[in-house]
Amino acid sequence: MKDPIKEKLQHQGLRCTTPRKCIIQALQKGPKTHAEILKETRLDRVTTYRNLIALQKAGLVYRVYLPGRNALYVLCQAEKPSHAHFFCQRCSKGICLSPEIIQLASPWDTRVEKMLLLGYCPQCS
Ligand SMILES: [Zn+2]
Ligand SMILES: [Zn+2]
């Protein structure tokens, strides 16, 4: 049987462990703070923290800081090469932008590793 979460993890060179699976499942329902992930997954603090770092390094999860709020962890939906993200500050919806959206002019034609655009989605603006 195919397990999409397992495939996603292995595709990024990560082993599919129970904590990683639990965290991804929690984030599939929407962006969450560290505390909310703990509550939902019932994992311990250190395990959650370590696995969130591994997932971020692999590009499966990204972190959003909004002023006056705790950092939110958001699941990256796309398997595209490095790309930027857009995040709605009102409804906390995150979308993956196509890699072509942010392109540096040559000779700076390198990959965008991390870029987050904050704004309002069509429903909220
Ligand atoms: Zn993404
Ligand atoms: Zn919105």
C-alpha cells in the first residue's frame, strides 16, 4: 500500500518515523504553533522540536513569524525545486509559489532557498 507521507519523507532522504508522521498529519490540517503540535501529537517537547528541525531542513515544513504571535509551522505542499511561499496573515493559509515567480537575474541566477511573502489571500483582502 502506498503511503504518501512516507514517500514524501523518503523523497527528501528522511526516514519515516512515527513522530515525523504524526507531525505531518497534524500540519496537514493547517499551520500550527509548537504548543499546538504538542497538544495534537502528544509527543514530548524535545522529540517534536528535533523532528521539526529535521523537517524544516528537508524543506517539508517552513516556519512563519508573525508580529506578536508564536511561530507557526506550515507544511510545504509542493515537491517543486526550491521555491518561495506566500502566507496569508489573516486566515493562516500558506501556498507554495512556482519556482519561476521569484527569479534572480543572471549572473545571480541561483536558487531561492528560503523566501516568505506575507500578505492577504483573495478571500481576506
Ligand atoms: Zn512549498
Ligand atoms: Zn486569507
